[in-house]
Amino acid sequence: MSTANVFGVSTESMQLSFDSRGNSVPTILLLMQRCLYLQGGLQAEGIFRINAGNSQEEYVREQLNRGVVPEGIDVHCLAGLIKAWFRELPTGVLDSLSSEQVMQCQEEEECAELVRLLPPTEAALLDWAINLMADVVVEEHLNKMNARNIAMVFAPNMTQMADPLTALMYAVQVMNFLKMLIIKTLREREDSVVDASLISSLEPFDKNGHQSPSQPTTWVEDDNAQDNEEETEKEAFTMEEPVLESPPPYHTQNKHVEDREESHSFLTSITETESSDSNIKKGPKTINRQPSSVCDPGPLEKTKGISNLSRINSRTERIEAWR
């Protein structure tokens, strides 16, 4: 500690530490808060409302001024010393705000806007105190302290006024101000829990039914991977697809061959017949037996050509005999 006294002095002369919300507050507050929580102070009925014995409070105060947090402190004593720390500040946490500003706050958002007008040190102390009171309200079913009750016992310790009557009247407005901030804090906590559970419910499950965390872009990447896989399959199918230039059926081939043979034979017969008719007029010695200009018909076609030629020769011989 940089000073021998932690009560009734400015926070500028005290050792500061960061709480879980990033507020820079005196270390002595964090030590008392930790000790209060560990000893079940939040579950104690009437916490921050019931006062401890003066003898124990004086002893603990002396130990805290020496930088020592004694063990086995009564939770009500700790709660009373936390209130005393705020009450004994040279300047109250809300003293930078006018009473008119506080009285005009009737909505939660108006209270939140007013808090933004506080200096950084006072704003950090108020935020720490509001979250402490919200933790108390969470255990209301055990400690019987709701938002109004905890705000009522803290309100007189957040301002410094010389006139007791004016301070009492102003404390009522401060109580409403603190109560709205406590309720707003609790609702924001619930909303954050709902958002976290909603995000958790959107996490994918593995094949064993266990939920695993994932990033929002994973689904997009999975969809892209699936699309790429489908495109690859389509390309592979296209590459492996057989060419449609397959040969015609067997009976179609045979039919084409037979048609071609018959056509060739018919042409050959006509050609040879015309040649024979022209040679008949000139005599048998001038019969033209030159092969047809059509492509070589093959063995089967040659056989048919010879048969046709034999018939033509026979006809020629009969004509010659008739003459």
C-alpha cells in the first residue's frame, strides 16, 4: 500500500487494481469483496443491512489500514466496511452530478446517459458498486435483499451533503437511480446468457452426439467444398462418359452389307447387259468383258457377276444360233 490509511482518503493516493470488468478500483475493495464472496456473504440474510459489532469493525479497520485482511471476519462486518469506505470518501461518487439531474432520471436509459457524465474514477467506482449490488440481488431468495433494499442501504453512502434533511430527501432519489441501474445490469446479464446459449445451440454436433464449437465461416467453407466436390464428380462423369460413336447393331451391319452387295450386283448386271447388247450387234467376237468401273465387289459379288455373265453368254449363243 502507498498509504497507511485506506479509509477517508482519495483514490489517487491508493493502490489500484482492475476488476473483472476492467474497472480500475482500489485494491482494498477487491480484497474485501473476494473475502465476502468466499465466506458466503452473498447468501447471508440481510447482507449490507445488518450491522456488525463495533468492536470487531474497529479491529478489522486497523488491520486493513496496515494492508492486512484478517481471516474469519464476519460477513456483516465486511459489508459494513465496504459501505463505510464509500461514505468516508472526501468526495461522494455522485457529487459531480447535481440533484436536479438525478431527480429527472425516470428511465433506465436516462440513468445510463447520466452515468456517462461522471469522471472516469467515479464512473469506475459506481460500476463496481452496481455490479456488487446486482450480485446480492441474484441471491435474493436467500438473503432477502431485492434491488430496492440494496439500493436503499447504499444510497446514503454515495453522496456527501452537509444538511441531514436535504441528504435524506436526496437519498430517496439516489435510491431510485441506483435501483434502475441494478435492474438494467441484471437484464443485460440475462440477455448475454440467452445470446450465449443461442450461439451454443447453433454449434454442430459430431457423430457421437457431442457439440463442438465452430466458426461462422465453416458452414460456408463446407458448402463451397460440397459444391466443388459435386463439380468434380460431374467432370469425372463427363470424362468417363463413353463416346456415342458406337458401331450399329449386327443385324444392321449385315443389312447394309447385303444392300450394298445387291446394289453392286444390280449395277454390274446392267453394265454387263448393256455391253452384251452392244456387242451382239457387232458379233460375238466383240463382246466386252472388261470389269466394271465399280470397286471390286469381293468374292461373293464376283460369283454373282459370273452367274449373270453366263446367262448373258447363253442368251448370246441362242441368238447366234437363231441367225
